[in-house]
Amino acid sequence: MTHVVTESCIKCKYCDCVLVCPVDCFREGANFLAIDPDECIDCTLCVPECPVEAIFAEEDVPADQMPFIALNAELAKAWPVIIEKKGPLPDAEDWGQVKSKLHLLER
């Protein structure tokens, strides 16, 4: 089992989750974080750390966010590991509750 970063993270990238991950499974893109499903140990530590509630256990991913399971796996192969917390994106507060922003994901 793994955890999945979903659409709410796009254009926010708070990175609070990165600090608590015991296995360094987070990967960093320009405006989104992904979880490497091969590295995630399903510890759940990251879930409560996300201020925009973007992280779900794979079996709890909302129906409209299901494509993010495959997307996390795909992006985790291409993006570098992130192990240190960075500040959120400059306008993260404006984007945190915005819906339907997949088209804004920077690969």
C-alpha cells in the first residue's frame, strides 16, 4: 500500500510532509510533490502534516482523484528526491482550496 499526493498540492507545495517521512519517498516537481509508491511504507505520518489535505492512503483516494495514483508513480520516476522542507510556493494560500487545477501541473 502507498500514499498518494492529489490535486490540492498543485501550485501549493507546502513540503511539511517531507520532514516527517522516514523513508524519503517524496519527489519534487516545480509546483507539485509526488510520492514514490515503491518507497512509501504506508506509515501515515505525512497525512496530517499537509495543510491542504492533499495526501491520502491509496485505498482512500477520492474517486475524482484516482488518476493521481498513476500520476504519482509516473512522476516519481522522473523527479528528484526531496528531503528538506522548503517554503511553500509564493501564492500557495491562494491556490490551496482551488479545484480542477491538473492542467496547471508543471511536469
